[in-house]
Amino acid sequence: MKFDASVLNNTEKIIFALRALYMKSGYSRYTMSRFEEYDLYSRNKEFLVSDGVITFTDTNGMLMALKPDVTLSIIRNCIDEEEHLRKLCYNESVYRISKRTGSFKEIMQTGLECMGKINASCLTEVISLAGASLGMLSDSFILEVSDMDILLAFLDEMTDSDEVKRSIIKCAGERNIHEITEICIRERIPENKCRAFKDLLAVSGKADKVLPQLQELCRGDRLRTRFDLIRSIIGGLKDPEIRSRIEIDFSLIGDVSYYNGIVFRGFIDGIPDRVLSGGQYDRLMEKMGKKSNAVGFAVYLDELERIELPDVEV
């Protein structure tokens, strides 16, 4: 029997098109249960997009939860193969509190995870697929990219206090330059170190234009290595349209307990919130007893309800 794609709405067509995009790049489809032990989420609440979790007691007395996140489930259930590369894609329902309604909602989420021996080539591929995913959703999109390791390298030069670092990171995410200055004065952080960090936050815009500014700030072996990686990733993007949509923004910050290295988020015209989010999460892997590295992203399909989606071929 021939499949009739005309019976699908545009969101369903996009789900199939995204899956085809990922599988064409060698990602295998991964399916999972609708629920996990609640303990998995209670121990990683900061990693979740939404605080709310729907729970129930299983017949054996175990407290279970309808999954509010896909990545945690994949990490928990996948074999740890640090010397190999495992490429997975998914489209799964998650259950979380909607930002718009404030009530629980079943949300279809699609994305990919790459686990194992992550190198520059792998990161370039993931960034490219993130850009291609946004391109399917809209002709007008932006993919913002940052590097947590560069940010933390600057912070390490400023203070040894984890508490102070967390405060500065919070301000950086809010682009609260005034409060960063106040913290530096209060903690007696040298003025040149404070100024260097604020200069880093000022590096914002189209990647090709601001990379020279970033290069000037990345001095020393540690920072030069990270800069070379970003330049390699962006330079390795084969699609000029995707490359032209990459913006560097160091106010893009993930939780340092989970994320490291490259982090990114995607926006499309007509929706104020991010519709795609991802990055490297080696620290989360380590926290969950895994030795592999990992990078991935998710497309938040519930956000797409606000706009008229393009018609895509399936």
C-alpha cells in the first residue's frame, strides 16, 4: 500500500522530514518507554526544561514519571562506548508544563544525540544538522553558538570561588554588565580581568565578522585551542546559507554542572522563544556514570504552533 502524505498536517510532515534528514546522515532511530523511574529526573532537575514532572506509583511500589525529557532517558539506557560513535535520532512525546498555558501538556519532541568519541568533525555535523533543521521550519532563522569552555577559562582567571563564578555566569546570561562590575569590585577581582570578561560578552554577531575579535581575546594555549575548534567548526560548514546564519553570543550559557564546550540555540522568525537547543554535555554523562562524550539537540515542536509552517515534501 502506497503511503498518502496528504493526510498529514504540516507539523507531522516536518517530523518525518527531520527524521529523514538525520537518518540520511547516519543516525539510527531510537525509541523508548513513555516513563522512567522518577529518581532519574529528581536527581537532574536543573537539566530539565520544566520543573514539573507527572508521577505515579507502579504496581511494585516504585515511583515512576512520564518522561519530561528524552536525553536523560537515552543516556541512562544506552551502552557506554567511549571509543566508538553512536548516532541516534528520535521523535518522542514528553510531558511537561507548557510556558503558554501553565498546565501539563504532551509535547512531541524531535532531535538527535551523538555519543562516544566526539571530535571537531562530529561537532560540525551536529551544528550543520541543527541549521538544516531550522531551515526546514523557516526561511528566516538564526543559530546562536557559544563555548562554555572559553567562558569558564576567563572565569578561572577572575576567581577560584565557585559561588562567585555562578553569580557572574547568571549575570552573563542576563547580559547584566553593571552587576558583573559590582561583583568584581566587591570580590576585589582585578580590573583588567573584569574588563576582559566583559569584552568577551561584547563579542556578539555574525560568526565570520566577530571571529577576528574573539581571536584577539583568546590568548594562551587553552583559549587558542578552543578558538581554533570554533573556527574549524564554522569553516567546516558546507552550506553557505547555514554558515551565514551562525551568530556567536557568549550570553548563551548552559548549566555548568551539565554542559561544556559548544552550546547553541536556534530561533525562527515569528517565535520569540528558542525552537531548538543543544550542546555538549560531557559533565552530565560523567554525573550519570558514563565515560563517553556527547553532543545533541532537540527541536521543540510545541513552539511551532504559533506560526504557519511551510509545506515540506515527505
